[in-house]
Amino acid sequence: MTRSVLVTGSASGIGRATALLLARDGAAVTVIDRAGDAAEDTAREITSAGGSATAAPADVGNEGEIAAA
């Protein structure tokens, strides 16, 4: 069974490292960050390495954006 995870702040720093590690371990990762282009870059890196990832640009402080993600 594939784990599905949401990683906030995953466009850079610790969040990005966490998303990459979880993907390497087989999880399907949703990359959430308000920096949309950087979130797309992280998701693209994961998929280029054979993992499963989707970027969802959103600000976790905005309930509407999180509901849409």
C-alpha cells in the first residue's frame, strides 16, 4: 500500500528535504507551499527520480487555499 502524505513548506529547507525523503521511501507526496514555482520544482524533482508527487501552491494560513489543495 502506498502512503500519501502532505508536506507543507516543502518548496525549500527542511520541508523540501522531508518531501524528497518520503518520496524516496515510496510515499506519494503532495508538495504544499505558497511559493508555487518552487513547489512545482520540488514535485518535478521527485517525479524525475521516479517518485510520485503533485504540487499544490497554497498558504497554510488561508483556509480556502488549503481546502482547495
